[in-house]
Amino acid sequence: MNLLKIHPNASRLVRFVVLTLIALFLVDYLPLPSGTKEVFPFVGLILVVLANWILYKTENKNLDELGFNLKGHNLKYLPIGLVLGVLAVLLGYYLKCFLTGDNIILHQNINYLDLLKQLYWILPTAAVQEFICRSYGYKKLISIYNLRIANLVAVIVFVAMHNIFNIGLFGALFYSISIVIGHFVFANALLKSGTIFFAIGIHWGSNLANNQLFTEEKLSTSILFLEKAVVEEPTGFNPLGILLFIITLNMDFSS
């Protein structure tokens, strides 16, 4: 306890880690009605947001520090980010196919109900990752140390949240690079716009498009899918992710 009093800033970072971990683990132990998580995937997000709110409350602040409120000038960044994320993936998709020679096929029978379900399910996943990596803890690291240290810590955490070790050394290397670039895209969106909604929106759009809209194999939600060229890509190596984030990184995130 004395150590926390002597190092109040460090104690706040420790509290952020502890509260975030509690929020993540608590999801599996809450006495929710059967099937709640299957129809309402936002429980984890609510708990992580609550952890951030508690920490800001101890400083007589609130979630306005993250631009997380119902004000129109902040909320508008969620759909803007969604569109930018989708467009970035689409551009990267075409660039990839230009390089590999794959043929792009337009899906004629999209299941729009499945598409809406994926839109709904992917949002909380993207938002939880943003609140873990680029919220109170990230901004506290910036204020205590500097942006470089904050980015280094956030990158390590963000990479650790992704499974990069089951796709081979080469795939893991390029996947890690795309994750690192992705952090800077999302962090830049937060810092330049002043709202985490922008980072969530881009993350949401890129995940949706990359996994459901513009795919290699035909899915029920695919708008575009591929007819592969003669030579298959090595398992686990997906240059689309790298192209996506490089393109998005060079967009103007000014508010």
C-alpha cells in the first residue's frame, strides 16, 4: 500500500491492468440468463468500459477523456471509421489480386441476414480490443512517460492478443508487422480525432471487410471472393492485412 502511495502514477497503471483483467474474466462468471452471450455479445465491452469509467472517476474525470459519449461530433466517427476500414480493405484486396493474378468474382447471392449478424458480432470484439490497448492505460502512459513508450507497450499488448504462432515463422512475421501498423492506425485515429469511436469504427470496418466481405473463399456474406491463380499462397501468409494497414495508415485522420 505504501508503495502505491509513493508511486501514484504507477499504481493507476496497475489498477488499470487489474480492473481490465477482472472485467475480461468476469464475463464467464456472471450469473446471466442462459443464452445471453449468444444474443448479446456486448457484456464484455460493458465491463471493460466500466473499468475505464471507474479509473477516470477516481481522477474526477469521465469517459469524455476518450471522446466516448453520445455527442454527435464524436458518434459520427463510428460510421466514418467503418466506411474507411471497409474501403481500405477493398483497395488492398484489389491490389493483392493485381499482384497475384487471382480473379475477383462478384457474389450474386449474398445472405444479408448473415451479413447483419456479422456486423453486429464484430463490433464488440473490435471495441473491446480498443478499450484494452488504446484507452485509459494508453493515455496514462502518454501523460506519465511519452508517446513512444505508450506505443511500445500498446504494440506489445496488441500483438499478444493475436494468435501469431500457428501460421509458421514467415506468416507470423508478416502478421505481426500488420498488427504493429494496425496499432498506429488506430492510435492515430484516436489521438487526431479525440474520440475512441474513430479507432473502433476503423477496426470494426477492417475486421468485417477482411473476414466477411472481401474473402478468398466464397462465404454467405462475401461481396467479392477469389478464383485463385494456379499457384496457391503458402498457408497462413496473407499480404492483404499488410496492404490494408499500410493504405489506412496514410489516410488523413484529421477531425
